[in-house]
Amino acid sequence: MTTSVAEFDEIRPYEAGEMQQAFEELLNDRQFQLVMKGFVPWLPKKMRNALLRLAFKGVKTPLDFQKRFMKPVVKHIIRKHTDGCSFDDKCLSSSVEGSSASAKEPSASVEEPSARYTFISNHRDIVLDSAFLDVLLMEAKYPTTVEIGIGDNLLIYPWIKRLVRMNKAFTVRRGLSPKETLRSSQLMSRYIHYAVTEKKENIWIAQREGRAKDSNDRTQEAVLKMLAMGSEERNPADKLRDLNIVPLTISYEFDPCDYLKAQEFQQKRDNPAFKKSRQDDLDNMKTGIFGYKGRVVYRAAAPVNTWIDDLAGLPKTEFYTALSERMNEEIHKGYEIYPNNYIAADELEGNRAFEGNYTAADKKRFDDYLEAQMAKVNLPDKDEAFLRERMLTMYANPLRNYLKVKG
């Protein structure tokens, strides 16, 4: 069954034929010009636009845009703000579902159907989770990158919405009534299936709405139910099988937003009605992009299709619970465990159970790091003991979850 792209106009990324007009609208946006002026204040507007038009020449598709503009920017972030970003995809290379060919292009001269994936991962960074994945897929010679779901709460200016739509993003609507939420979820579900099965795109989506502030990563059943919508006449496992879901684990050695997350914990503790502002979201985005992250590892598990038949006979309510628990296990198994994780667990427990996994130099480095992050917390009544405990918990939880699965 062929679906019309027009059905998804309110949420979808730009199509190839819309890229040039979107680019011109971006150049004509006053706020976008102010942002560009901030990067190159010495360059007149006409010269900036001329250079951008020259750089845009030959860009026909969102994938072209990513390769021309976004890949160099993201690689610069990796070089400057990490100690390396790697991709362990051996489980994909050895287990390709839904295709007669390898997930990677066999050669430039051979055109064969290739597998497409719906990556469901833990959520570490608002912007970079998918951006790093895009670059890693490009460098590993996958046929295409990922389309990403991005909350409309982050699209606070028209130029941001245009830019992310040029960058293969579809819109996830937030703050809706129950009736609107149902309609929005149905539309998004149909779009994701359309993107994977008809457009032949990969998808990236977080395992839950928003980041797990304490790094205790859990898959929301609501996300899985959204992906399986429209399965009334089919087993939900069959509906999900079409998406070729891959559990993906993202591990940061250092989380540059840890102090902001701890600060938010105290704000919510002191005022249960506290809600982040748009400026708070922007601060988190900026800190996440330009803050130091240490080593970053992406690790893909085997596709869900290799084991989902084990759950297919369960009643629906039990099926989604079992599926989310198995997703959690696969994501938790994939953590890269750093010295920080062991140190944090020992500090919280007040013992040295894991001291064989780190050195005195590792501990000093981490303690100095935490002290510097704590100093960035901007609260009039800073509760340092509480904030430190929250940050330590963020680093201990991946190890705790990893050991539960391995144990």
C-alpha cells in the first residue's frame, strides 16, 4: 500500500524538491541572519549569503545537506569537545533483518536493497544523540543517515524549525490534550512506518520522552505502543517487525549537562511546581554541544526481530511490558563502563568495592571534575550535599543497570 507524503505535511522533514525554497527562506529570516552575524561579525550580509549560496550549490536532498553542512560541524564538535566517538555495530553486521543484503553498501557500483533500522536509544543529549549517530553511520558506509523525532518545544523560532526539517527531522508535538495526543501519536506512527518501509530511511527515536535526568534509562511502553499503532488487525509484533528496531546504547564518559540536571533536581525538590523555561532548554542544548564529554561510545544490539517472536504470543498488556523490559536489558548490556562509573558507585556506597577498576589518578580527575561542575550551579540556596549525590547517582546508575543484566 502506497502512502501519500502529503498526509504528513504538518510533521515531516523537507522533501528533495523543497530544499532550495527552504534554504532561501532561511536566508531571508532576520533571526537566522543575526545568528550568522554572531559567527562572522566582520562579514557583510551580502557576502555571507553569497558564500552560503555557493556552499549550498549541488545540495538537492536532506542527506546532501547533512553531508555538506552538518557532517563537518559535528566532526569539529567531536574533535574539540570529546576524546573520540566510536560506533560498535558488530551485532548489525552479523545480523541483518528484512533485507537480502548487508546493512552497508557492498560497493559504489552495485545497487542492492539494504536493511533500514529504527534505532531506539537511551537519551543523553538533546541535539547530539542523533547528530553523532548520523556521522558514525556515514563513516561506517551505511547507505543513509537517520530521520529524527524532535519535540516542538525546542522549535522556538521559525528558522530552527526550517533548519531541522532540512536536517531530516520530523516534529513530535508536545503539551497536547488527550484527544490531540492520540491523533498526533497515530500520525507519527504512520509516518515512521512510511519512512522506513517506503522512503527507505532509518529512524532514531529516544526510548522515552525527555532525558533520564538520573541516567536510570528505561523504555517507556508508550513509545512502543505508539510505534505499533494500527495493529488492531495484526499482532503488534508483526507491526513492529516492519520497523526493524535496534536497541542502541549511548555512553558518555562525562555528561556536560550533569550540573544542570542536578540543579533541576533541587529546583523541583524545593518547588514541586517548577518547570523549565525555553531559555533553560536552550542552555541545556548549548552546554550539551560545547561541553566536554570525554570518550563517547555508541553500541548497537542485535535487531529486535531476532528475538521478538519469543514474545509474540503474549496478551497485549503483557507483550508491551515484556518488550520494554527486554529493550532495557539490551540497552543496559551495551553500556561502556568508565572509571567514573565505578568511582561514583563506591562514593555513594562509602566503600571501595570497585577500586580495582580505577586508579588514584582516575579518582582525583573525577573529584576535580565534580567540584568544577558544582561551582557552575546557579542557585541562591545551593544544597551541595544533595547536588553532589545527584551527580554521583547519574554516573553510578549505568554501572548498576549493567551489573544487574550481567549478573
